[in-house]
Amino acid sequence: MKKSGKIYAVCSISAVCAALSGLFAMAAEKGGVEVKMNDASRTGYTASFSYYDDAATNVQIVGGFQYHVAEDYHVLGKGVLLSKGDSWTNYLVNPEDWSKEQNLRHCGDDGYVKDMTKDEQTGAWTIDVDLTGGAYVYQYNVSYDNGETYERVIDPENIPECNAHGAHQTRSQFFVPYDAGKQPEEDDWTWLFPIEDESAAGEILYETYPGLGDEERPVEIYLPAGYDADRAEPYKVLYMLHGGGGEESDWFYQGNAGNIVDRLVAEKKCEEFLMVCMNSSAFDTGEAWVPHYSWDVDAISDDITEYLIPYVEENYNVSKEITDRGILGLSNGAKAANYMLYKVPDKFGYFAILSGSAAWMWPDETYDFSAMKQVKIYLGTSMADQNFLDTTYHTNTDKTITGLRELLEKQEIFCNGGGNPVVVDGSHDWFSWPVLLKDYVETALWK
């Protein structure tokens, strides 16, 4: 089959993740992060960070290492229970205060900030953090003026592999295993780790395609293990939109989407299919990435339907049937996917709208809803995104899942197979969205 775009690389997901973390550790002698079992740790594991910079006067770790008590609306729902002058951050639990008995959930991608200590003998800035099971992202804050100012620095010994192919992830990632004796079941995140059997791991292709405005636009494509370009039955495809400030590598890197699907396929909980993740907010000039679509949902819709889908269908063994094509978006991507539900309901058989919506763009009374009634709609969100006290609810800027659901049901259009939207006890972050993706693929997609 003809390739009309550019291919940067082909990598197995297991190989990518292994390169990132040696599954769980980087070479401590050169810096990076090393995860070790630790009997003295309340969680059973300790992540040891080391960073080398002779010119630095201060270094801090910045990571998604905090927790909140389950269903604590001091943190969730935009501070429903807060008193005047109080802050939701006062109710977050740092890893050094974690205990199994507190019934804690992960919260946030970069809220934990703590000073590192310089080892005068080795020159390394170091810190140890006891963590529960999960996939974590982190950066360093580095100061050269005794803490007056800081700049964010990605770990030079743990740079995301996808960045070598044009992506611009700004945080490093590592995995912490689950300790069944010391951690509650909720901390078992093995389902998003690289699959142990590498032969069952899919591949990620880093490519460009000729997109809207005759621009070469980046795309990452997941092929399931054993992808057969000549298979008699073509594969189904899920197109996936990132959120604001994100890019085409978000779902596969921060969201570990390929790992999740690898395991679900191996467990026969879903069929094999392709995932396609595009960049909806920027393009590459060859010298720098510059804003482009700025979440112009019309432009995003046109680029996907008129350029990206034809590219994928020309170059891969995928079905052209509407019922074999889905689209999923999170946050700002949910807004775009929701808009496409209004604009092109005849282009996809499945729509998944996560942690956001375009409820305020609801069509007027002249709109024909018949095509929307033929598709399957999945709504999912976190507790923090329900916006219980948000004054935009049911106004012309409503972005809530609740508002969208009510508008759909007024037209007798039902989400989640006639059930309720799926709500995760969590925040607007990469702990919530992988949970929603897993549930969607396992329970609703292609069903």
C-alpha cells in the first residue's frame, strides 16, 4: 500500500517503555529515576531521583505524586465543601503522609514540589519518594540564582522516546509496581504497564500526513500485535483527540493507551483495532512548532474527515464502514469530538466524550437529530470535572458532561447504552483518563 506521508519510525510499545524506564528504573549512576522494592517503605517501593547540574544552586522534583481522600469534595467538584478563604490544596496528601488506611486516590500530574538535596561527593541532586503503584510523570525545577527563579527541565536521562520522532512531551515517565501486601487494590495499575509478552505488544508508527492547508501534520498510529496488511477482514479504527496544550503523543505516552489495549486484546476483552492520534493544536515549520488550529473545531473536523481518514484508509488495512470507525476526545478534544457529533454524525459509528463537552454549541430547533440517534455515544468524566458549582452549567459556555447528557436525552438520544455517564473518583489528569479509556474499550467500543 502506498505511503503518501512521512514515516519517522516503527517501535514496539514494550520497546519504547523499556527504553524509557527499563520498565521501572533508569541508570542511577547517570541520573534519572530508579524504582526499588523497599521493606522500610509503607508502600513497598521507593523511587530514587538523581539529577546532575554543576551550575545549579537549587533543584526541586515536580511530579504527580499527590493523593486525595476518596470522594473528598474539598478537592473534587471545584471545592464544593470549601469555606471562604480555604483552598482545595489544603486537602491533598503528599506521599510522605500516605497510609493504606486513608482510602486515597491519585490526584494531579505535577502538584508535588519538593527540594532535592545535593550530594557533595557525587555532585548529584537527589531525593527519595515512596510511591504506590502507577504510571507517574515528573520534571525538575532548576535554579541558578539561589532559588530566586526556577526553570522547568525534563530529566535528561529519561527523555521520552517519542520526542526523538518529533513529539514534544515535557515530562518524563516511570512505573511503580503494585505491592498487594502494603497497598489497597485501587493502587494496582498493572493494567496500563507494558505487557510482559513482547510478542503481544503492538507497534506505534510516527508519521506525517498531508493535512488541511497542504501541511505535513504529525500523527501516531497504533497497530495491534500481528497486524496483517492483507487480512481479509479489515481492522476497525479509533481516532483519538488530546486535550488543550497536548499533542499527538499524549494518549500513547502519558495515557499508555497502547499498553491498555495490548492487555485487553491479550485477555480477549476486546478485538484488535488501530488507534490514530493526531495533533489538533500545532504544526511543524521545520524550525519550530507554532499554534495553528487553536481548537478551531471546524478546522479539526475538516482535517480529520477530509484528510486524515483518507490517509489512513489509503495506507492501512482498515474498514471504510461507518460502524467500524470511532472518535474519542478528552477535555478540549472532547469539545471537538462533541462538535463532530453535531456536524458529522454520519462519519463515525462511535463517539466517546471525556471530561468536557460542547454542550453550549447544541444545534438549534431546525437540526435533524436522526443521524445522531444511529450512533453509540459514551460519556465519561472525573468527579472534579462535574463542575457542581460552575456558573457556566446550562449556559452558552457549558462544557459539562451533565449538561450534554440532559440535552441528548431531551431528544431521546441515550449515552452509555441507556445508562449513566461513567464517573471516575479523580481529577482532570492522566490518572482519570486511562481509567475511562479502559472502561470504554472493555465495555462499549465495537459493542
